[in-house]
Amino acid sequence: MVNYAPFFRCGALPVAQNAVYLPEEFLAQMRTAMPTHLSFADFIAACQRPLRRSLRVNTLKISVADFLQLVAPYGWQLTPVPWCEEGFWIDREEDDALPLGSTAEHLSGLFYIQEASSMLPVAALFADGNMPNRVMDVAAAPGSKTTQIAARMGNKGGILANEYSASRVKVLHANISRCGIGNVALTHFDGRVFGAALPECFDAILLDAPCSGEGVVRKDPDALKNWSPESNASIAETQRELIDSAFHALRPGGTLVYSTCTIDPAENEEQVAAFLNRHPEFRVVTPEVPFPQGMTVGEHGALSVPTRTGMDGFFLCAMQKQ
């Protein structure tokens, strides 16, 4: 049984506003795992609160200063995201009349609609003065992190953006094109092949791994529709194979950032701990980035839980190959 006790706190939360699907088996597991002094209702409320919207300015097409000047007449309320200089939370009144994704600025690639939590793995990849020349994004669709990496690299060097799902490759290609990315090679393979095919080829690898999606129910109300303990075990095995492949594809001295959008320890901290046991030449590093308030930074990575951070549930761990 997964112990979620450290991840929840007491206290009244706003009334639920989004109807999300939470499987009975998942809820039963949560009820059993949660200590009696913590409120199960708080957990349900946190899952159903609307997610704060955010965007990232695409500095390959416009500077942050010029973008802010451009949109100033629109009355958008933009609040900086601390761990991404180009990122902003956004509040706007005209969203019903003109969705953010339909604005001319978005369609022309001046910004990317990206969750603030999604910006953190790339920030970790480039932390501490790290400027890799060859980067692989193992599970790249829909392209938020690939385009963020390209912007950080100034469209120089090379990025291998891989996506296993054929339907998602099209979305990835569209976003790369819209954002004016010119240093990306797009591939459509099972991410487990790269360790053997391209050994010690990359300076940095981002593995935003497929996961159970327990942390994103506010963004995707049906995220847990296929949730089951058996499915989670199968996903964890895929993660293990993907992270082992990334190990072989990374050059000595390179950085691997492993991330998920779940709060399940078996897919997060336990996955990292098992990987380190198999590959002692790796060490966990804590990137010098301003983590969200309430995010737990531990021996095997950093975890965000909605009841603590008010954001998505997600996990990341940065590791360096010796």
C-alpha cells in the first residue's frame, strides 16, 4: 500500500468547481493510506479546484519586454513564474469571447500555453550554468518542453525530440513549426531504443516519463479513467526501461532530468532509488532553481502535491552521470 500521509495537510479548501473522475479503487486506497487526523475532503477539494493558467513567452520570436509591451493594452494580468524568466501566470476577462489559444499572438508563436509546473524540469536541466549542446527530449509531445529547451539554447546546438505516439507526433511538429524552432530533429520511436542506438551521445536528457497521471486531474478530468494498481505497475516497468535507456544514451558528465505528473512514490522516489542502485555512477543533484513554495525536496527528488503547492501534482529529479 502506498503511504500518502506526508503529502496532505488539514485545513478548509475552496468548494470544488470541476467535476473530475476519481476511480473508487483509487479513492479507497487514498482513504486507507491517509492518517485519521487529515481530511479526505481536503484531498477531494484539491483535486477539483481549477488550475491557474500560465504561458511562456517564446524568446526566439520576441523578447519578454517587447511581449509585455505588446499585450499591455489587453489588460492581461501577468504574474511572473519564479523558476522561469519567460513564464507568467495569466488572468484575463475575455477568455470566453476569445480563448487564449485563438489569439493572434499565440497562433503566430509569440507564446506557448504551458503549465507553470511543466516549466520546472527544463529550468532544472539548465540550472547551475549548464549549457548542453546536444539534448534529447525522450517523450516530447506536445512540445512545451522541447520548445522551451530550444529557446534556452537560442536555436543553436541540436535537440532530438522523440515521441512514441503517432497522433501526438503531429501535434509536436505543429508546435515546433509555430514557435520557429530550427535545431530539432523529430523522431518517432519507442524511447527504449536510444541507449543501444545512440550510446553516450547526449550532453543532457529530459525524460518526462509516461505515468499514471494522478497529479493532473484538474487539467484533465478523465486522467484517471484507466487507473488501476495493475496499470500503475506496468507503467512503472516502462519507466524503469526508459530511464535505463537514457542512462546509456547520456555521456559521462551529462545531466538527466526525470519527471512525472504523478504523486505515486513507486513512479517517483522509489523509481529513482532503484535506478541509483542499478547505476551507482549517477548522483542526485539539487538544481539551483526557486522551487515552488510547499514543494518537498528530498534525497531522491522534488515532489509537488496540490494540497501543498496549489499546483499540479508532479515530480522531478536531476541526476548527473559520473
